[in-house]
Amino acid sequence: MNTQELLKKVRRIEIKTRRLSNHLFSGEYHSSFKGRGMAFSEVRKYAYGDDIRAIDWNVTARLNEPYVKVFEEERELTLMLLVDVSGSGAFGSRVQQKREMITEICATLAFSAIQNNDKVGMIMFSDEVELFIPPKKGKTHTLRIIRELIEFEPKSSKTDLSKAMRYFASIQKKRAIAFVLSDFMDHDYKDTLKIMAQRHDVTGIRIFDPRERELPNLGLLPMFDLESKRLRWVNTSSKALREEQKRHFSKAESYFNNSFLRSGAGQLSIRIDESYPRKLLGYFKQKSAR
């Protein structure tokens, strides 16, 4: 892709996703995440109706009358995008590739964040951390993120979600809003996710193609494995093969759902042939109502 084509693609994504973030998501984003980061402000005397969990027992004991801690919302939040750039993201049998939808979702989230005057950063990962963009504010920074999402070529085609989560935990000490965008065709990340979700507000967005759930019966077909980079012939008329594919997909889906549920993190799954704005908006509304 030459520079002119890249700029046109960035501009096209910017126009589409900024419109979504301006008219749909900026308010819902703020409602969903405001108050997630709270900073200690002062102590004051206990008043009738105050939450007893806010009592500062050290000050209360010293002054011999009850005092409570007062917190105020941290106005500046940090949004981190953890983006899977492994080979399977290039799969897409209908409307678009998974990677293309992930790019649009990331752009929408990033523009929603800067509308709220928050910082945005990104980690692109395969089975290694491929690229880290430190959190910053502003439109120029957000356009850089979109540009990287469009043109970045990963060194590896494999996936290791746990390694990406560990890296995020090591570089992000302050509480942040973290979205992990992947097809989650991986396993053994639930323990790392649980630790990550104890400190940060984490949401997993799982992007998948319906063809990954169930292979069509089309006879003998050449198929290219996007992660192993190998071409092989597959007999899709084999019922046993189609059942194995369905089991493999269901196992990854179940692992994703259970891991995020048990860790207390948010989750949503989006097919590449459905409206991601509607799914995101529904998720934000549900989150802000809690």
C-alpha cells in the first residue's frame, strides 16, 4: 500500500468512526467509565448517611470522633488497546476481515476516549509484543494508532494472549481501561487475565467469522493456515472433520466466556457480518447501568 492509499484509508476510517464516537459513544463511554479511577482528596467529619466503609479509622482513633475519607473522580483516564495482530486476523469469508473490523472498533474507542480528554495507548501482539505505543492525548496521536493498525506487518503469525497481558501489567501501573481485541483462538490466559482484571477495568472483544464455527460442505478445498503459513488440502465433505472444527471453535468460545466471567472482566462477541456499533452501544449502556 503506497502513502496515498494509506492516507485515503486512514481518512475513510476517521470519518466513519469519528461520526460514531461523536454522536453515539462519547456520552456512553463517559458514563461507562467515569468514577472508575478515584483519587483520595481529604478527610472530614462523619455526617449522617455517609458510607461507614469510608471511615478513616486511624484519624477517627486519633481525634476520638468519626472521620471519613473523601475521594474525587480522576478526570484523566487511560485507555489501552491490546490488539491481536496474529495471522488469523486476516481471515474473513463474507463482509470483511476480522482485522478490518478490529481496526474500526479501535478507532471508535480511541476517538471516544479523546472526546473525554483521556489518553490512548496501544499494544499490538502476536506470540510476542510487536509494538507498544505509549498513551497520549490528541487527534494526531489517534491517527497514528489507526495508521499502525492498517499498515503494520507483524513478525510472527502466532498468538499468545497471556504474554501480552503480562506485558501490559508490567508497563501500566496506574489503573487503566483496557480493551483486548482478538478472535481469542488461544488458551491458558485465564490466570493472567484474573490478575490483570484485579487492577484494571478490562473488556475482551472477541471478533469471529461464522465460517470458523462451522465449515461448509464443499468437498476437497485448498486451505491456507494463516498462523502456520502452510497450504493444505481439506476434505470439507468429511462429517468428522466438520464436527472437529465445531468442537475446536466451541472450546475456544467457552474458554473465553468462562475466563472473562470468572475474572470479573467485561466481554462481548461480535460476528464480522453484524453491526459492531449496535453491540458496542449495548455493552456501554449495560455497563453504565451497573
